[in-house]
Amino acid sequence: MIHPLSVHFAIVLPIIVLIFQVLSLVKKDRNLSKITLILMFATAFSVVIAWLTGGKEAIDVYPLLTEEAQALLKQHKDLGMMLGIGFAILTVLKLLAYKRECKVMETVFTVLLLLAISQNMLQGKMGGELVYQNGAGVECPEEDDDE
């Protein structure tokens, strides 16, 4: 089960990117902007990995879920794909903003990053509901026949 490990990176890295991005805008520091760019590449990669690992694990848990949980899992998968694409596009935007040293693009990137993070938090909530309310990916202990 690699998905639970990978999602932690996919959730935390965008927040770290946002912190460095805001610092780079406030301090007008190109080195902080470069760090943000590097972290964006790691973020996009981690979100795509989380989506891929989730897709693999969803195959096993899907038949075990109720119809309602299956619908939630489909939404979770679709949002994960959109987030992977979105963070890849954001990475390209950040690269262009960094190369051109364009403050308008940096500001647009920051706003879009905030929107992406909000969707990422929704994604985490959906994943939590799948696990904690619907038992997705949770193995039940074997019942002891002796008792």
C-alpha cells in the first residue's frame, strides 16, 4: 500500500510551495523563487504518483465498497487526475514566471496555487471519508473461530 505514503507528500508539498512563494514575493528574493520552482516540480511529481498509486489500489477496494462509496471513489479518482494535470500546468506557469521574472505571472501563479491547494484539501477529505467512513483499504482482522 504505497498510496497512503504518497498522498502525504502530495498534500504537504503544495503548502510548503505556497510558503516559499509568498516569502519570495514579499522579500523579492529570486533564490526563494528558485526554491519554489524546484519544490513545484517535486509537488507535481508527488501528486501524479499519488494519483497513479491510488488508481492501482482502487482496483482492489472498489468491489468491496457500497455503491455510495464507489461513487465517491470515482469522484476521488477524477479529482486526483485533474489535480495531477493542474499541478503540472502550475509548474510550467511557475517556470515561465521565474524565467521571465514577471511579477504578474508570479501573482497569478500564487492565486492559482491557492485554488489548487483548496482542491487538494477537498481531495484529502474525500480520501479520509473513503478510509475512515467506508473502510476503503482497511483490512479487517481475521475472526477467531475458537471463541
